[in-house]
Amino acid sequence: MSHNRSYNQYFLGLAFVVCLSLSTLAGCTNKAAPAGFERPPAPVTVAEAASQDVPVYLDAIGKTVAREVVSIQPQVSGRITKIHFTDGANVRKGDMLFTIDTRPFEAALSQAQAAVAKDLALKKQAEANLNRDLAQAKWDALQVKRYGQLVSAGVVPRGESIKADSAAVERVKVDLSYCYIHAPIDGRAGQRLVDIGNVVNPGSSSGNNAISSTSNGPPSNAMLVIERLDPIYADFTISQNDLTKVQEQMHAGTLKTEVRLPDATDPIAGQLTFLDNSVQNQTGQVSLRATIPNSDRRFWPGRFVNIRLVLNTIHGAVLVPATAPQMSAKGSYVYVVKQDMTVDQRQVTLGQRQGDQVVIDQGVQPGERVVTNGQAGVTPGGKVRIEAPANNQGTPNQGNTGTK
């Protein structure tokens, strides 16, 4: 009996507390908001839309390629006796690279020259005898016949044999000159593929350090590879959908390019020097090549680079910071701050990105102030309070920073 009374008292007290709370809450909700309440201006940073000339471009990723690549190969057989360069050195056209043992060729040259000298001596002696006998009128028909037989037998050299021996001399001289291997171009030497003492042969492997011939490497008998690095090529591709624009601009004049390394900020200006004559069947891409100066050896063959192909220039384009445009279901828009510090939401048509800025094709006029930070707190038609950027450097041409 006492337990039932305790439970009843407990539930009555709990019901009283709930009713009191509900009445208090109802009183709060029925209380009217203070008259004249306004939402405070949203803090934002702004920037003025600028007008300037900007390029229209295509961006691509490419690779740098040496302008000239020469594989140094032996033209005569022999043992290497001297190496006149160091690996990775810059060489000039005509610089000595290798010397092949000249002794066998010098001996062959002496032998060929001796054969020519003998021919000339025999011919001179035979002519002297002939002239002497003719002068003495001692020759009869039998002697003339016998002289012809001696010429035919080679005892007395003919003009043809003298020419052949002279040609042999010239051939040996050429072989001897091949013992001295010079740089055919200006460029940078790679790693030598042979050492002193290796025997090299035309058309076969060159020494102990020779590498196998591959589609991407030097021939199997290569002694050295020299690459010309200044200027250098940058090869890249574009979609066939952009081919017409490129062709139109090429007819109008030379197209400029901007090439930069992935870890660099400043581009190097170059020119488009090659456009392939067909579209690749499998990819639908077209190959192009830009030529760029490389006197400081900034670019190295085989490196990836960012390439910008400049097609033309838009004069008086409207630019705003790239942080200003926002996206909605209807497309891109920006908040424009009016003179009374209220905000107008404008639908805009975006153009190409220009560094930290973006082109506005439609929707904003030069000199208008657009919100670049704080868009989340802005409502169309609401007021804003312009603040300095977080870096405290200020934004040029921010205009009035107060509220009305």
C-alpha cells in the first residue's frame, strides 16, 4: 500500500515538471522577434575585374628530344690507341675523339707508294730505251713486236696499271684518315662504349663495353653517341579536334610556344616547327614539334615538359581571380558588390584560365568588384563588409571598404 502511494507521488511530480517545461517553451516561442532586426553584413574579400590582352592556347605534355643524334662508328678495323675526350664533355665539330692504331695503314701506304714509284721508274726506263733505239733507227719489225709482248706481259708497265697502283695509294690514304675519328657535330658526348685497347671493326660489335643494338639505342658497333642539345626539340600531340584551329593559325603566321619543366615556373619561348601530315589512327592525335633555345642546358633529352601552344590573342579580355567563380545547377556565377554594398549574383561564361586568373566572356564588366573569398556567407541582395586579404597585403582597387 505504501509502495503504490510512493509511485503515485513520483509520477505526479514528474508530470508537473513536464507541464512546467512545456509552458515555458511555449512562452518563448510566442515571444516576437525584436522589431528592425537585420542580418549583419557578411565579411568578404573582393577584387576588381581587369581588362587586358590574353592568349588563346592549347596545353599539352610532351618530351624533349635532341635536335641531332650521331652514333660514332669505326670505318676501319684496328685497336684503339687514344681517347681524346671525357665522358659527358661538350665537343665541337672537328674535335678529335679516338685514334685507331695507324701502323698497319702506314705500312700499306708505303707499300702502295713504292709500287707506284716502281711503275713510274720502269715506264721511264722503257720510254728512254725506246726513244734511244728509234733515234738510232735500230728497231725492226721484230723488235717492235717483242716490245709489245713485254708490255702485255707486264714487264713494261702500262698506263692502266699505273693508274690502278695510284688509286691504291689514295684508298690507303683514306683508310689512314679513318684512324683519326673527329666529332661530326657540335654537341654533348655520352658515355664512351669502348676503352683503349679494344679492337673495333666496321659492322660488328665494338670492344668489351659495346652494347647491343636496339630500336632505341645505338648500333652494336657504336663507339660513342653525341647529341646536339642547343637548340632542342619538344615533341607533343594535340587532339584532331584542335587541328583545324592550328592549321588556320599556321597559315596566318608562325605559332609561338611556351615550354616549361614540371618543377619550373618560368617558361621558355619557342616556335612550332613541325606539324605531322596525318592523324594517328589508334589515338586520333596529331604529332607536333616545337624548337626552343637551350644554351643553359636547362632541358635534357627524354624529360617530360609542359607545352603551351599559343594560337592567337584576345584583346581587352575581362579577367577576375580564379577563386571568384562558383558553380550552381544553372552554371557558373560570381557575386558582384554594388555601390550600396549589396551583392548581385551574376551568371557568367568562363573562358580560359590565365595563371591565377580566369577570363570572363560574359557577365562582368571591367572595374566591377567581385567577391573572391567568403562566398559561403553571402546571400543575393544582402550586404557585405569588405575586408583585407588574410596576407594583409590588400587587394588592388578594392574600392570603398565601409558599409552603407
